[in-house]
Amino acid sequence: LISPSSQMALYFCTGVLEDETLFHHYALNVPFYTHFTSPIRRYADIVVHRLLSASLGARSPIKMEKEAIQKQADHCNDRKMASKRVQELSADLFFSIFVRVRL
């Protein structure tokens, strides 16, 4: 059996956390970190792009309370975990079919 050794990364709004040490990225050993890819792939990436753009002054400030942003982050985390779980279950199912067919 192989199990993941590190905790899964989570989306969160920095404004709701008072302890900045929680922003630290362990593997990269950097105090602050965000990640995003193309904003057409995931809603979380769209949110990060919009917030980063607003913080750099390239667009109007986001008119959302930090609690609302955290609620969106929680929803994205829930969807990401559900997707990962479905992927794992699918792999288990197809592996069991593969083994069953060969017995």
C-alpha cells in the first residue's frame, strides 16, 4: 500500500487567517504562495487571477467580503476533494475489473 505523505493543498482566503505562518509552502519553503493555471480550467484559478489583478491595480478592487471569498474557497476545496475521490474510486473499479477478467 502506498499512501500520500503530505497534506493536500487547500484554497483559502488570507484575510480570514491571522497566523501568516499558515501561508507557508512546505515543499518550496517559501513564506507566501499561490498557484493558478489557465483561468479557463478551474473556477479557483479565475478567482486567483481576479484577486491578483485587482491587487496589482490592473482592475477594479473586488467588492466581496473576505468571508464570501473564503466560502468560495471552501466550495472549490470540496469539489476538488470530491473529484479526487471519484478518480480514486474509478481507478479501484477498473483495477478490480481488470483482475476479475484475468482470473
